[in-house]
Amino acid sequence: MERSTRQRSAIRTVLEAAARPLSPQEIHAGVQVSVPEIGIATVYRNLKLLLDEGEIQSVTLPGENARYEAARLAHHHHHHFHCTQCDRVFEVEGCPGPMHDLAPAGFTVVRHDLTLYGTCAECAGAAVAAPAKSRGHGHRH
């Protein structure tokens, strides 16, 4: 039981520190820092337990496998940004507001989810830095 508690605690810590939805693989890599022997199957098993206990919430984007975030982060209405380069997902603060006007006449909107797609700041910075480096290498004689 002690081992299971330590594993769950490590998963909670990784999710809290990330402050963004993580894939099971990202969680596994983060947990291995403090619990090197943990396997991916154990991570999935503990994620299910934490979901059942309401401590974490799943985030499912269209066409993607579920990611997970701490429930305390998920209690407020928010949306997500999916970086198409590094495949990470980030929380987006703010909301364009009610979507009632977008629904067809006679339809009632009960909730909505908005996902933005593009390049995160880190990947955009790497893309800007990469051409400068390659130009420098091209001038060697």
C-alpha cells in the first residue's frame, strides 16, 4: 500500500508542477525522476484511481488521446492550446463567452469547449533561432 501511495503522490506532484494537461507518457517521464522503477501500466492504473477519486480530470481534444490535469486546475471554465510542433497542451485563460448565437435556431447550448492550435512560444522561439544558426554555418570557408 505504501508503494501505491508514493506512486500516486508522485503523479499528483508532477501534474501540479506542470500546471497544464499532461499525456500519460509525460506523466510517466516526470514520475520516473522520483520513482525510477515505475512502469507505464502503473501510471495508467493510478490515473484511473485518481480520476475515480475526483483528484484529477481528463482533457480530451478531438482526435487525441486523453491528457490529465489536477482537478483544482480544472474547476474553473477554461480552454486549451495544442502546439502542433511539440504536441504539448496548455491551459488558455479567458473565454469568448456564451456561444448561443452560433447555434442554429431553436438549439440550446449547454456547454462548449474551444481548442486553439498552433505553435507554443518555446517552439516558435526555436524556429526563429534555428535559421540564424544555420545561416552562420553556411559562411564557413
